[in-house]
Amino acid sequence: MLKSVIILIVISISSFANISHATEFWTGQKNIKAIQVVSNGGFLIFFDSEVNSACTAAGTNSVYIYPGGVWGVTTEGVQALLAIALSAYHSGDKVTVNYEDGSPNYWSRQIYISK
């Protein structure tokens, strides 16, 4: 049931997004090392290993999830993604996160939790 809920949330968030022409990549399975919530309603996810050496804004092991961002993730979408990220952090489950490579921030809009 949890997997069904997660899939539904990811699909819902995808429908909120305004897809740009950025190139989309996936991190592969990683453990979340830390989550930093910021004042604009977004957050950063820090992983236990490098995402990409070109991702330099907050370190090569991080992605940004902000309202608006590159894909236009809504505030509601950010809140749902934060809930998923916190759940994965708490449970120790691995996540795979998409990101775009068009800036050093590595904006994201989807999180997939797996064991």
C-alpha cells in the first residue's frame, strides 16, 4: 500500500510540474544524509555520495527542491516531496531523485523510495 501511495504522489507531483527544456537525470539509489529546509518554502537534500561533480551550489552531493524552480513545482508539491524525503531519512530507505543539469543547483521534482 505504501508503494501505491508513493507512486500516486510522484504522479501527482509530475502533473503539477511545468516541464522545461532542461535535461533530466536520476541520482541512482542513495541514502539521505541530511535535509535542509529554507525560508522560501523549499529544501535541499544532501546524500551520502556525489550526485554530480558539476553540482556545486551546495556541494556535489545535493539537490534543490524549491517552489517554482526549473520545473515549476508547486508549494503543495514541495510539501509532498519533503514528506517523502523525511520518511526516507527516518526509515533509512534509499531514494532515487531526478535532477536537471542546467545549473549548479541541480533542481529536482521527483523522489522515488526503495529498499
